[in-house]
Amino acid sequence: MAQALPEVLVELPEGAELGESGERLEALSRRLGYSFERPALLRVALTVGSWANENRDAGWPSNACLEFFGDAVLDLVVSYALWRRFPTLAEGALTRLRASVVRTESLAEAARALDLGGDLWVGKGDEAEARERVGTLADAFEAVVGAVYLDARAADRDPISAIEAVFALTLGDKVMSMAPEDGQDPKSRLQQLAQARFRRTPVYEALGEPPPPQDPHWRVRVLLPAEDGSDERELGRGEGRSLRAAERAAARKALGLLESETTED
């Protein structure tokens, strides 16, 4: 028997009411490797809050109703994939690896690979930035995961198998290329590397004004302090929905730079 959907997702425009968006949703479905029984669920996953607020009578809720659920489903699938890859690794290390996979920047990268930004429904006042905003892309990716799970479940398909197929196409390579130490905090790793190589401690600097609480979007750069009168060196920049997340993103960029220099040497 088909499983009921949450009430907020029951009364959605369907069929011809989707209009031209039907072809757009079908193209994304092919990129996901999943055929939706109810494409309207995917349409919800792509609906940013700014669009929903500007079009309250259109019948489309924002993707926030799917994002929360998709986040939990993604945690389950990623946990299982990591456990299979590293069956003897301690729980703490697996938890750090999972956090690395599902961090905002990682999910935004997966969203970009699917070109989710171009498929979002965003409000007119949000059009200039929303399609490239790291947090918005990550939220949309989580919402898409939630939509796939609920669609498969409502259609009496195996929802976990459906999610695992999407995961394999989007984040599977990332998990397969990971090493146990990848779960370590990037700021700690960067500090250790910088002190060992340069005998200096990296410094983080926020860029621009602090963002408003209702739309947090921090930008940070990490610098190697000057020594002996030389100029300070920028090692990387990062973005995130909190200052800490942005600093960690900047640290990852810096690690990539310094580790590539080590390889070249």
C-alpha cells in the first residue's frame, strides 16, 4: 500500500498545472537518476523561501519542509556508506568523517554539479545572489534528497535504495576517496601544518559587515602573518552560515594550497 505524504505536501499542483516547469523538472530527474512519480515534490524541493513568500497563493510551500527531513535521511545514508568503507574505525572518527561529507560547502558542491542553482525558484529580490549562495544550494540539495525519499516511499518503491542511487551519483566518489584522517578539524590541521613549515599560526579575518541574523552568510579569509618585514600571505577564503563554518571552509582551501605546494616540491 502506498504510504501517505505529510499533510503540507498532499495538496500540490500536478500534471498540466506544472506548466513549463514540467520539462525543467524532468531534465533534473534525469541528472539525479531518479524518475519521480510526483514531480511536484521535486518542484517543492527547489522552491526557496523568498519565492514562496512572494507567491503565497501559488500553492507551493518552501523547501524548508523537505530540507529538515532530507538532512536526516542524508545522515543515515552517509553513515552507512562510511561504516562500510571503514568498518573498524572508531565512532568518533566516523562522526568527523560524516560531518565532513555533509558540511554545507560539500553539499553546495554537489548541488552545483547537478546545476541546482539554475533550477531554483527564487524571489525577485533574491535573484542576484540566491543561485550561488552556499547555504541556499546546500538546503536545496537536502530538500531534493527528502523529495526523492518521500516520492519513492509514497509510490511503494524502496526509498533507501532510491536515495543510495542518488548518493552514489553525487557524493559517492567523495566518500570513496576519503582517508580516515580527513575527518580531523581543518583549522587544527592547518595550524599544525603552518607551525611545522613556517613556525607561524594562521589568522582568520571576516570580510565585509556581519550578516543579518535572518540571512547569515559569512565570508572569511585565512592569512599567514608577516615575518621579517615581508607581506602577509592569504592562504584561502571560505563561506558559511556561521563564522566558524566560514573559517573551516577557508582552512580547507588553505590546506589544499599548502598540500599542493608540498607535492610540487
